[in-house]
Amino acid sequence: MKGEIHGIGLDIGTSKVRCVIGEAGDDGRLNILGTGQTDSRGLRRGIVTGAEAVSAAIKKAVGEAERISGLEVHSVVVNLSGEHYRGENKNGVVAVAGVGREITEDDVERAIESASAMQLPSGWEIFDRLPQEFIIDGQDGITEPVGMSGSRLESLVHIVTGPSAGRQNLEKAVQRSGLEVERMVLEPLAAAESTLTDNDKEYGCAVVNVGSEITSLMTFGRGAVQHTAVFPFGGLHFTKDIAVGLRVSMQEANSIKHQFGCAASFLMNDDERSETIEIMPVGRSETRGLSKEILCDIMQPRAIELLQHIAHEINAAQMQIPSGIVLTGGGAMMRGIVEIAEQVFDAPTRLGTLSERRFGGLANQVNGPDWAVSCGLALSSMDVQMREYRSGGRSTGRKVAAWLGNFREKFK
Ligand SMILES: Nc1ncnc2c1ncn2[C@@H]1O[C@H](COP(=O)(O)OP(=O)(O)OP(=O)(O)O)[C@@H](O)[C@H]1O
Ligand SMILES: [Mg+2]
């Protein structure tokens, strides 16, 4: 398989664009060969507002990953984001009429189709249909019905819907940068692919991807997606609070947050609490001292408030999550967020890091929660191609043209 199948993920976020290029290894791992990251412009809450700026950022991030990997990218799996999409659980039933009443792929497709028959708001579409389980003649819990016998096939499907325009405009921005969109994958689903174990998905857990302006939630149970929700907040809210509270510029607030921020005061001892940092208020020519305790007093209540919204959603949907919460996205890098989340959710909480079983190569360079989405997109790209390859179907086109003799020349 080496050198034949590649997985390329492109995470277009409101604050960063990230690209991951990997190659399928013989052990089912995606060996990461190159990564690229750049500041993002031209998006608001995951939606394109300036296509030109977005495609410039895409070119930069993809170009960097190409240079490192020595491969040329033609098509990518892209994150599907936005603040308006939502998930619903539906069911559909079909009669099985084939020879010996053996269920075929066609029957399964019809059962999923039947669950997907729904009224959508104008301008909305189905983003994804994620089968949860099948029921054959009353026998539930079936995950692979093809080849089984029965006369009545019922499907339970998690259906995610959202506005078409946001998806189309993101797709156009990618095409504008000269790339083809192989597929789009919901952002929290991609984060889950790279960080959750099969046990997490089976016993029940929630992925919370904290971005810059968007936080998405996806819960899993019995091996499938059970609930999806999106919240219009993220790391940027902390930056704004700091800018307003300390009267500093947004840029300075962001750097204070990254360098000294903490969302859980109990992690700081007395010495650290009283430690001062120098800040430069807007319009002043001199710096002033600020204790780390005051900074934490700004961040902690906001962290609790935002996490409580998510906890409320999980409780209202009556989701069981014994395997706990997995935090991904750049916002999860904030010091103290895991500890404070553990208290708010009253459930084991951890940072999402790449599954060792599924990633190799340069994986240790992108093992932070901020890379979970882009790595998950690349993994999903590889997995789909592998399935097609094994079933003898056509490959979805070469994702990269392996080393073109004079390729490096392009970058000299
Ligand atoms: N070390 C850190 N401490 C605190 N916050 C951090 C740290 N690193 C990154 N962040 C925050 O993470 C956020 C960006 O996260 P991420 O890169 O996942 O967002 P994005 O994908 O660009 O945005 P979105 O998903 O909302 O479109 C920013 O608000 C940034 O300030
Ligand atoms: Mg994001």
C-alpha cells in the first residue's frame, strides 16, 4: 500500500488553516509526511466572508505541507463547519423482497433513504447521514445487515442538516485555490476520528471541539454518533474579555491569553497568583503590572459559563458518557480548561491526542488538540480510499502525484 494511497486533510478555520498530508502504511496507519499551517483571513464563525483571502491562506498552508512532504496535492478532504448545522435521529423502514429475503446493499441504502425523508428549511440540505444501527424483524443492534435474512429492515440514522450556502462557498474557496474537494466531513466528526478509541465510541463519550468562534459537540454511544450541536463561541471570547477587562488591544490580549492565561484558579499556588505580568494598555506609553490572579478571574467565569452551555445540551439530550469528554481544537490548549471542564461536566475529561494505533510518521509533531480536525480529515480520506481499494472499486483519483522529478524546483 505504501506510496499508493494518500490522505490529505484541509481544516479551514476562522483563525487558522491547517493541512496534513499522509501516506497509507501497511499497518492501517496514516504516516504523516507533511503539515502546513497559516493564519486565516476571510471567515466568520466558520463561514466564508472573503473568498480571495481564504484561498490565499489555503494555498499557503497546502504549499507548506507540499514542500515538507515532497508531494503535490490535487484534492483534499475539507472540514464542514458553521454555526447553524444540527443533528437529529430518524428512523426508516423498508420491506426486503430479494431472493431468499437476503438483505442487499441496495436494501440498506433504501432504509437509510427512508430515514432521510424529511422537510428541510428552504436553502438547507443534508450534510451527512450516519447510520446508528439496523433492526431486522424486531432484532435490534445490528451494524452490518448486508447478507442477513429478514423481511423488514429498519434503520436508525443520525442526520445532520445545515444551510447549503455555507458549504458551497467553502467549496468554491477551495476550488479557487486550484484544489478539488474530495469530500467534506463535519468538524467534530473529524476530531473524533483522530482521537477516540473504539471503546470510547461504544461505551459513550463526547467530543467538544473548541475553535476560535465555534465550538462543536458530538456525542457517541453504541459505536455511533448520537447527538450533534454547535455553539457560536470559542477561544476568541476569552481574548475579547481580556481586551475589554484590561483595556489592551486584541492582539496583546491574545498573546497574554496564550502566554499567561489560566481558566482554573485552583491550579495556581499563592506565589503564582501574586506574580505580575507587564501589560501595555491601549493609548498608554508605559506598561503596568497585572497579577495573574486577576487574569484568571476574567477567564475562569467565562470558561465555566461556556462549558455549562455544553453540559446543559448533553444533559437535555439525555446522553450517557461514561468514557467522558474529549477536548479538541485550539481552544482546548488553554491552561486549566481540562480541569475546569472536569468539574463542570462531572465526568472524566482529557485532551484529544492522536490515536497511536492510527497515526505514524511525523505524528508527534501534530499531536496537540489543535491538529485533531486536520489529522482526522486526512485519516478519513485514507480510510475511504482503502475501502474502495479493497472492494476493488475505482480509487477516487490519486490525491497526490507522487514525486514529480522536478517538483522541488518549483519551490527553489
Ligand atoms: N495555548 C493556547 N492557550 C489559549 N488559547 C489558545 C492556545 N492556542 C490556541 N488557542 C486559541 O484557540 C483558538 C483557535 O482554535 P482553532 O485553531 O481550533 O480554531 P479555528 O479552527 O481556526 O476556528 P473555528 O473552528 O472556530 O472556525 C483561538 O481562540 C486561540 O487563541
Ligand atoms: Mg476549527
